[in-house]
Amino acid sequence: MGKFDAESKKYVNMKHIFADAFNYLMHDGKQVIQPDQLFPVDTTEIAVLYGNGARTPVQKYRDSL
């Protein structure tokens, strides 16, 4: 998974690639999502677990948002 996964994440993080892919998949190719309207988002999520004895927050990562 490693190298291929990293390369595919870099590829999808290009605004024009992301916009083209999602316009094709979700909008039948109609240009609804514009690359200049996209911006990066921090992909880390903090989850604090209560009620199970956890004393420290758990940090989780997503691929791309």
C-alpha cells in the first residue's frame, strides 16, 4: 500500500484533478465543482473517548477531505 497510496493521495490533492474526478462521478461531467473554489483542510481528527476509562485524547487521520 505505502508508495502507491502516497502517490494517489498526492494526485487527488491537485485541485483540478479532484474537481474533474468529482464532476465526472457526481455531476455527469457538468462543471459544478470549480478548482479555484477548493481549499485544503486539516485531515486530523481528535476523538476524546468518555466512559471507557480513557484518559488521553485519541488522534485519528483521514486520507483527504
